[in-house]
Amino acid sequence: MYIYIYIYVYILIYKYMYKYLTFFFFKMYDDKGLSYKIVNDNSVIEFSKSKIYNEIINFIMNLNESIIAVEMKPLECFVACDNSRGTNLGNNNNGGNNGNSNNNDSDKGIKNISEHYYQLSHYLKNSLGNKNRIDYGTGHELNFLLFLFCLNKLKFFNTSDYPHLVLVLYRQYLECVRRLQVIYTMEPAGSRGAWGLDDFQFLVFLFGAAQLSYNKTIKTDDVEKKEMLELLYPKYLYFDALRYISMLKRAPFHEASQMLYNISGVETWEKICSGLVKMYQAEVIQKRQIMQHIIFGNLVDF
């Protein structure tokens, strides 16, 4: 079932890119039940104690668990459609005007997504950055996470799809926003520079540490070795992210990314992952400066 969202995101992000996504999804209407609910520190506290907050954290943890010890494959290995669904349907034409009856099975288990169109499209559009400020940061990345979270809530995915959400779909998204960052010379939104985890992303390190959990061969301080970056970046998100940073910044690793350098001193990947989950909560989804820009509606509400 995850193949449908691959097609959806592929078309929207890769073909239409920033300009066309803005054109299609720009108008947001109050009568669709969407609103900004984080207005002060008290609303952040209320949100952090809500059921939906726990559901989001559980979704992240489930994604983490699904990719432990799973290596990435080249994105070229994944086709944009499953041809077997279209070519092995058999002869089910009943002679009427209703088409192939097998098509009726394609949306079983999926609720009516159209009624959530505005909320879903808002998250997807805002996951690409701010077109006015021409910046991008962890708040925009959070929008993409919420986009996946909502589709999962609508039963669009099975748990067996979770590894693909991270190692295929999130990677496609990552490639897209990296391209936008370079093409549009996007500024980091709310970056702390060398004192922050990263100028643009957070989840890539969180997922990357989960992917490496219980790996006894790859040491946490291997991230400091350039030869290890080149060897491991095709297989592991964490090393891919560090290699991307090394391509953008000329300063030595310990100067350009002090927090990531310090994290490399932690004994195990499991401890790094656990620490990053806590940090993500404190620095992203419990941060008023970020959450005040997140829209709430039927699928994500408190």
C-alpha cells in the first residue's frame, strides 16, 4: 500500500517542486477546521500532556524500531509503481461500465482522505520550507513527519511499511529539501549554528542512530573518520547526513558541528538514539517558537 504515497509524493515534490506545490496548496480556509493552537507556553504544556502528543512520539518510536539493523539500498532500486497490480489482475470485466472490479480493492482500509485534503496538503507544502523568508529548518521537517503520521492514522500504511517510510520515502524527501537548500540558497530557520545539532535537519540523526542501534561493528566515534563516511554513507542515514554536512562546511568537524562531535563520544548508538529522542521533544515538539507555526485540525488536535 505504501507505493501509492510514493507516487503521490514523487509527483508533488519532484515534478512540481516548490513553485507548483505553492500554487496548488496555497489557500487554507478557516472553515476547514484548521488553526494555530500553540500561542504561549501554557498551550505547549497542554499539548505535551495530550493524547495526540503521545501518539506522535509512539509513531517516531515505531519508525525507529522498524529500521534497527536495516541497511539502506540505492533509491534507484525502488520503482515508482507496482506493475504487477496492473498486469496480473485477470479477466474480471463484467461487460458493464464499472471497470475492472479489482480496482475496488485498492482503497480498502483507507478512510476518506479527501475530507482531510487541506490538512494533509498543508503539512506537505510546509515541509519544503518558507517561500517568503526562503528558509528551512526542523519545523518544516516536522511538517513532513506529521504528513506521514496523518496518513498512518488514516490506515494508509501497514506496520510492515514503516522501514520504507524512513529508508525510502523520508530519504526521497531529504534529497528534495537538500536540493532546494542548494538551489534557493535557503537560510537555516532558527539555527544555532555550530552550537546546534544541525542547521536544517534533526530526524535524519534520530533515525540514523536507531538504524545503527546494537551495531557492534560500527563505533560511535567512526563518524570522525572521513574514510568511514565515504564507506558507510550509502547504507546508513547518520553517515549520509554527516557526509552532506562535510560537503557544505569547510571547517573541521569538531568546529562546524560541535554538538554532533560531542555526541560521538557517547558509548553506544542506543544511548545516542535515546538521547536524541529526548532532545527532539525538548528542542522541537515542545518548543513554542517551532510549534506556534504548526497547524492543528481533525487529524492532529488536542
